[in-house]
Amino acid sequence: MNTSRKHIIIAGVPRAGKTTLCSYLANSLKYQHLAMDAIVIGIEQAFPETGVVHTDRWDFLETSKRWINFINKISSTSNYDKLPYRLAFDIYHITPKEYSENIDKDCCDIYFLGYPNISLEEKFKQIREFDTEYDWTSKRDDEIVKAHIKDYIEISKWLKEECEKYNLPFIDVSENRQNTLKELADKICSI
């Protein structure tokens, strides 16, 4: 196994394929998948006194720097540089600017996922078609899910512009999501 491989951050909006991609990397390349939403929700519910809360939609602009600091702390501890596997962070909460300014690029690569070129109706249809009992969208009524999708499409457009500004990879999963994720996974596997 290639022990010089970097950690990977798979960032971007909810329901873009971050977990799917990280799961693939964990299974095929033995990355340790860290689902940050699960960690945040666990801390929020088990230790409410910490003030850690799950951010929603545009709130990540205010918390991004703290999550970057968290990623830096995790990736630089626990002897991850000596182990035969690396970390795959699955996270919504960071921005291209904070990554560019605060992450060691020799340690950690990033890919942002989003869907800036899809209609609200089409994304809603996709989500409902592939909902599982574990997806947060399966537990919400249609109007709430649509309100989130509307914001996530706008955030995707913003992320794409920010990635261009900071010369970072933005992966558009608006169409052929599964094929696009497979192509990205194959690219990562070949590095």
C-alpha cells in the first residue's frame, strides 16, 4: 500500500455524493472514512454543553475555520503518517477559502462536490428516488426538502465560483451523478 498517499477531504453540499465517494475510498483504498456530520450530531446530542451544533445551509460560512482547525488537528495526530491508511473526511462545513489558507496541501487533497446545473424539481425527484431510511431527507416533508435543495443549488453555484477563484477541484454532479463519482474515484485511485 502507498503510505505516501495524502488524506482526502470530500467537501460540498448535502446529497451530492460525499458519503458514497468516501465509502468507496474506504472499501477500495482502505481510507478511514470520517463522516463529520455523524461526529457533529453525536457531540451535539451527547455533550450539548460544548455548544457544538450541526450547521444548516449557509451557516458553514461562519464555522468553516473551526472545522479546518479540527481537520488539521485530527490529520496531524494519532500517527496517521505512520499507518498504512489515510483519512477520507466527508464534510459539508468548509469553504474553498479556508482550505486554501489553512490546510497543508502536502498532507491533504480536497474535492468539492455540488449540483449547480440542476433544477429544484429534478434534484428533488432524484433524492426521493434514492432516499434510504438513513438519509435525513427521508424524514422530512417535501416542502422542507425542497427549501433545502433550493439553498444547496445556490450554495453549489457559489462553491463552484469559489473553487475557480482558489484553483480547487469542483466536481459537478448535476447530471450522471453515479458515473461522475465513479470517474472521480478512479482518478483518486490512480494517484
